[in-house]
Amino acid sequence: MKTLVLSILFVVVWFSRVWAGDEVPTVMSNKEAIDLVQTHADYVWTLVAAALVFFMQAGFALVECGFTRAKSAINIMMKNLMDFSIGSLAFWAIGFGLMFGVTKTGWLGTSGFFLSDFTPGGDPWVLAFWMFQVVFCATAATIVSGAMAERTKFTGYLLYSIFISALIYPVFGSWAWGSLFHGNGWLEKLGFIDFAGSTVVHSVGGWCGLAGAIVLGPRLGKYTKDGSIKPILGHSIPLAALGTFILWLGWFGFNPGSTTAANKDIAMIFVNTNLAAAAGAILAMFTSWTKFGKPDASMSFNGALAGLVAITSPCATVSPLSAVIIGAIAGIIVVFSVIFFDRIRVDDPVGAISVHGVNGAWGTLAAGIFNMGGTSVKIIGVQLLGIVSCFVWTFVTAFVMFKLIDMSIGLRVSPEEEAEGLDFSEHGGNAYPDFGVSAYAQK
């Protein structure tokens, strides 16, 4: 039976290489055939996973749109389209080289700009790897959109999407992930664990969102002079729910795909990813139920996302039981974090800072605490160093960037434009022309 399977593999590989125009040796050993099939499978799995992560753009767009008001729905969809489009070009031109190029210092790459590592006839792995990495970069960039929703100038958004994709995200990424290609980041050398990016991707996006929300200030009417907080309800919980399910699905590419290899390791990563999300949703539901008297839908959705963010770093290095614990704690954290940021008057319409920034940090710490290979003060210390380094680099750089944008082309729309809605003022349109807008939505 084994001989028959190997013979079939040999024939399939032989014909595929003939079809592709490759030079085919007259004799190929069983090992060569198996290795070639494995290589092709690695390419296919990595690109399928990249497609799943790309689909998360739709999930982010729907969650943000559902959690915000109808009068800015077009603006939100345009931002989620453009941060991927502009981010792809910026990452191709500059970001990929900074993140994965050759480095002697461990701080940033110095080669591979404009995909110069690829030459016709050369190894195409750089193309598959770039495709998987660019969708990660887009995830970090699009997280920021939610924290700054309903009051950001479209031109300002386009500009900061370039900087995040070309500089802020890649530089920290090179510290933690550079050795995945040509580099060797200083955090990696210390043993920093962040398998799929709780900090590299999610905390970077969350801390950029925090900086942007602070520079922008809250939406009109969110906080009253007497110190009370006025809820500004989203216009479509069903859209937010659909977006949550899409993101959950996309995470099965995000975490297992980070193996960039079609092997048995992905099974446990799939299981850990799912268990953490489920535990996060349940604990966020019960926490909000206890806190507010009712099981809050938006908190439950964010609980699932918080569990997914938290398990992203340790998904390959913890047991399923640990994944449940990590996700459950994330579901509790996200509820109290959202309340905390509201109390200090940081207006985050979708809870992006809490879901991605705070729980990205928790997941990265959890990777050290629950590590199946054992934990120690040194391991936890390195994890904390990575978390703090990410916050300092990302928040400070993003804050300066947003301030410069605000002082130059402007970052926030006028009060009149914000009250009218960004769909009309920024795009000259109406997402729901056949429906009336309530008096509440116009406030």
C-alpha cells in the first residue's frame, strides 16, 4: 500500500513539473518526491491561510460598521478598503524590507525593499511569505480605524495608514519576527514568544488606536459636563455579529497559518484558537450580565475577539486547558477594560483598544506563564519586556505621527461634519438612502 501511494505521488509530481516546464530528472527518489509534495503543500496552505486572514478585513469592517452609527457607514467601509490597499503598497515598498530584511543590529532590516529579494526564475517562497505577511500588516492597520471611528478625516486616515504599514508595524515586527526570513531581531534573541502576533499585530494596532483616540478626542456628546457618560449605540448589532463570526473564521488562518507549513502542528493550534474564543465569549457574557443586569451582546462579541487575540501569541505553545483559561480571563478583562477607558474619557466606539491592545498584552504574558515547555522568571521577564517595548515604541511614535497630521492637514472633521455624518461630508453619499435617519442618530 505504501509503495502504491508513493508511486501515485511520483506520477502527480512528475506531471506537474512537466506541465510547469521544469527540468525533470529521469529518476526521482521517493524522498525527493515526498519533499517536493511537502513543499507544494506548504505553499498552498500558506496562501489559503493568507486568504482567510484577508477575509478578516470584511469582519473588521462589519464589526466597526455595526458598532457605529448609520451616518458613517460608507466612511467605515472606505477606510477598511483603503487601509488594505494603501497598506499593501507601503508594505511592498518599505515595510517588508524593514521587517524581514538583512540586519546586523537586530533593530530593522536593510534589504528586500520592493520585493527585490525575488527574481524571475528564483525561489518564489518570498512571494508566498510576503502575501501571508501583508495581510497581517493590514490587520494591524485596520484595528486603528475602530478606535478613531466617526470623527476622523479621510485624508488623515489615508496618511496614517501609510506610516503604520511602512514604519510603525514593521519596525517592531523586525524585533520579534525578523528571523522568519533574513533578519534576527533583538527580542527574538532573548527568547520572546509571540507565535502569531498578540503583540506584534494586535497590540501594535491597539496602541496606535489609543494614541489616535487621545489626539482626536471623544465624539460629540459622548461625555457630558457633569461627568456622566452617554452611550452612543451602534446602528446594527446583526452586522457586528456577522463580523465577529467572520473574524473567528479568519483566525483559523491567522494562527494555524503562522506555521507556514502544512504539518500536524496546526491541529492543536486550531483547537486552542477555538477554545479561547468560546471561553472569552462566555465569560464576557457572564461578566456583563453580572455588571449590567443583562447579558450584553456587544460585550459578548468583544469577549470572543478578546479570547482570539489573547490566544494568538501562545496558540502553539500551550495546552487546550490553558487556552480555555487564557480565553476566559480575556473575556473578563475586556469588559472591565472598556469600562476603564470610558471612565478616563478615551472614546473607543468599538472597544478596539481593550480587545487588541490590552488583551494582546495579556496573551503575550500568558504565553510565558502557561508555556508547555516550562516557565521561569526569565521567560516572564522577556515577555514583559516585549510588551513594554511594543507599547513605548508604538504609542510614542503613533502619538507624534497623529499630532503632526493634526497640525498639518488636520485629523478631525469639523463639528458640523461630524453631526451630519461622515458619509455625506467625506464621500457625498448615504449608505441607506431608502431609510430615514432617527433623531438619535443625528446627535
